[in-house]
Amino acid sequence: MEHVEWINEGLVKLAEEKIYDLIKRKFLTSIGLLSQETTVSAVYKNSHSTHIGQARLHTFQIYLQAIAKKNGGNANVKYAWLGASKDQINSILGYGFSHCNKLESSQSLGNGIYLSPDDHPLKSLEDTVVDEDGLRHLLLCRVILGKSELVHPGSRQNHPCSEAFDSGVDNLFAPKTYIIWSTSMNTHILPEYLISFRTPPRWKGALKAKQPLRMPTSPWMPFPALISVLSKCLPAPQIDMITKYHKDHRDHKISRHELIKRVRQIAGDDLLIHVIKSSRTQQSTGSRNGQRTAAGSVDSPIFLE
């Protein structure tokens, strides 16, 4: 059994019970195939029992209320993972955040603290460092996101672009990175739990292993085929807009979520569901009659959830 020293007196090691099991299961489930070779060593809870801990908790609650009031009652608080070395985590727990992610990289998302959504910790996992016992460590934090703005790679931003925003994300519809600006890093992030774990030596290779194919459970069809059918139902200007958005997606200018959102706004869900379900029914009938159906390009399928 490893014994890791943490300087924060408010950090309490959890027994293997409900909260321990919940955090362990959440973490292992969210790292996919890597979970098969990952062992959780310990889970700790930040009790905020010290004088400084109480002050940080109180500060977080004050800002939570302020952001909620600013945004119509919704502070948009999420749980998020933060990866770092053991020494860095000791410093964060003892003294707060003192430095942000480096700006040198062309993929940087500005001057702030980068965290990962609680169901997708892989980005933060890359920031962890193996300690002398062979363990890695992740903080599970409560984060005040408020209203998030989109931040593009290469940004040197260090605060919201306007008073309307409170944080940044790499994708508005399916973020894999939350950005808390340097100006807010000690007021909008509250470390709540710490998980220590052991990964295989070449864990990055395990992430590249082929994932099982996931078939859509909701009606779908290839976008080119969808556009072809919609052209018989919608005016030409609307079809031109849909075609443009599809091209923007293929050129990586907008996400698939953004593409679907815009198509739904233009065509309406009732028409889309009717068209897509009719298409699947015709293909099923054709298959039963021994007819070969055209598959079309499936690079941009549409999913109606």
C-alpha cells in the first residue's frame, strides 16, 4: 500500500463506501479501455476544515451567488477534473492557484486553468505526472462556469472578452476543456476530491486502441441524401443555407452539434423526423425485397436526439 503525504490538513482519505465508489466508478467509466489496466489507490475528500479552507469555501459561495445573480439565477456550476503533479496539487491545496497553463503552444486556449468535464477526463489525465510511488493524481473540482464563450486555439486571452461571459470552452456544444481565466482561478474553482491511481506505462497507446463501433439509436441518414430529399420540400434559399453549413462542417469550421442545430432550426424537427424515418423504412423494404440501397456518404450523419 502506498502512503502519499499531503500537506493540506483538511484532506480526508475516504473509506471504500458510497462516495468512494461513486467517484472511482465515474473515473474508470469515463476513461474507456484504459480502465482495464488502471488501479485506483485512494480517494480523498477536501473537508475545507482549516481556517484557510473555510475562507476559500466562503469565497467560492460568494462568487457563485454573484454569477448566478448576473446570469438570471444560473451560475452553471459543474464538476471538472484537473491534472497536475503531486507537488503542484500540494501547492494548490495549501496555497491556491499560482500559475496557469503555458501560452507557448499553438494549441493553447489562453491564459487560464484548463479543466476537463467530469465525464471526459482524458485531457486532464495528460497533465498528470507520475510521482515517486508510481501514482498519478487528479483533482475533482466544483467550477463556476457561468456563461461560457468559445475560445480558439492559439488564443492569448486572459479574461472574458466582455462582461457577458465568465469562462471559456473549446466547444460550445460538446466541450472537452473548460477554461477558467487567470483573473478568476482562485474564486471560480473549488477542489473537492482527489483521486490517486496507477496507469500502465504506455497508457497513451491504450487510448489509441480501436473503440467498438457505436451505432446510432435515433433516426439518421447521410447528409447528402437528406439534402436531396429536403430540396423537394423546402425553398431553394433554405437548401442553400443547409448546403453551406454542411460544407462548413466538412471544412472543420463548425462542429457537428452546431451543424445539426442549424439544420433543425431551418427545416424543423417534424419535417426532419418524417424524412429520415421514411428513408429508413424505404431502405428496410428494399432490403427485404432483395434490392441494393445506396449508402451514400456517411461522413456527416444527422442524429435527432
